[in-house]
Amino acid sequence: MNRIGFIASSVLVLLVLLSSMLFVVDQRQFGVVYALGQIKEVITEPGLNFKLPPPFQNVSYIDKRLLTLDSTDPEPMLTAEKQRVVIDWYVRWRVSGPTEYIRNVGLDERAGAVQLSRVVRNAFQEEINKRTVKDLLSLKREQLMADVKKEVQQAVTGAKPWGMDIVDVRITRVDYVESITESVYRRMEAERKRVANELRSTGAAEGEKIRADADRQREITVANAYRDAQKIKGEGDAEAARVYNEAFGRDPQFAQFYRSLEAYKSSFNKKSDVMVIDPSSEFFKAMRGPSGAAAPAAAPARR
């Protein structure tokens, strides 16, 4: 039993020792082998590799992919005309020489990002000091980014190379500082309000003009219609009078009788009407009949 236990423990120790000597390098990473704090080997190809067990040798990994560094410092910069502007930018970079990177920058990507951010900001400040705001917003913006990239590339490949490549430098936003931006917005708002009020005044005046013209046209139309209506009505009344005269001229007594009936109809149109009249008046001549009409003619014969 003791022999079996010894064999089992020996195998276990051997497996632990073997696992500490094996390591895998991913295709997205560099593998850096250290021996007593010194770089022993840099492995750039993916696969299974061997090393001495700790503490004789250790391994660390550095990302070899394309990395992005975004600006985080909102500190304004001065242009050539002494205008304070704030820019947002980003840099695309990668580790190309892990040995130089570890010796001059640090052991991970964060260390490189911190130092690279400082260099990029200084390069932007130097180039923006040479240009105006108009240049930053025009086609010269591309030249600015190219110049900044060139300066940063020279800084990381100088006397002590950083072991990194600068792939691209881009500006994502250029703006005035907040105080200037607020002032510009207020001026723009005031200008837009002035234009809006001017348009409203012009529209109101044009509306009044259109309404006045419409009222004039309406009055003209109504007047013309009234004139035509009165003309037609007069012609109708004249034609009616002619027809009546022609009809009544054939029988004057019937005409007088008809007019009396029309007068009675107009006078007695309501049952509640009360009239105080003289039956012997000329108004009731038609109601008295022929005898009433003949009485005045017989009076001279009695004298």
C-alpha cells in the first residue's frame, strides 16, 4: 500500500510539474518567457510551448491585435487665433515588438495606452496651435490628422523604440468650450427668433392684404349680384304690371273687384285682429254688391 501511495503521489507531482512547464500561446497574443526577471524568449506563433517550472521561468501575454485608444481629457486647446476648442480623437495602434514594448513601456496594454495618450495629446496641441478653427472644420482637417500621426510615429520609434505601430489617428469632434458654445447658441437663437419674427410680420401683412382683397372682391360680387337681382326684379315687376294691366284693361270692373278681394285678404289674415271701420266707406264697396253701387245714381231721380 505504501508503494502504491508513493507511486500515486509521484505521478501527481510529475503531472503538476509538467503542467507548470507547458503553456499555450493564443493566436491573438505574444508569449513572453522570463528567466529570473529577464526576457528569455518571445513566442509569436500560436501553439503549445515548454518552459522551466517556476520560479526559474515565468510567462506573460501581450495582445497583438489592433487596439483603440480614445481621448479622455476634456482640457481645451488653443488655436492660432487664440480660440479655445475641445477635440475628441482616437488612435488605432498595435504592439509590434514585444521586447522593446516591455523594456520601454510596460508589461500590459494599459501602460502603453497611458503613455501613448500623453504623446498624442501633445502632438494635437502642437498642430492645433498652428491652425485656425476654420482649418479644423475644413478639408485641412485630414492634413492635421496626418501630421499628428507622423509626429506620434516618430515619438514611438525614436532613440528608445516603444515596440508599437500607429495605424491611424482620427478626430471625431471639434467644438468650442462650453462657455463659448453657450454664447454662440444664444446668438444663433436670437438670430433665428429675429428671422422668425420678420417672417411672421411679413406673413401677417400679406395675410391682411389678402383678406382685404378678398373682402373687396366679396363686396363687389355682392353689389353686382344685388344690382342684377334688382334689375331682374324690376323687369319682373314691370312685366307683371304689364300683364295685369293688359288683363284688367279688358274688364275694369273685374279688376277693381279683384283688387278689393286682395285688400280684404291682406287686412283680415288673422282671426285675432280687431278693426274699427265705417261700413259705408269706399273700402267695403265690393262687399255691398250691385245695390250699394246703384244707390248713389238713383238719388237725383227722387229730387
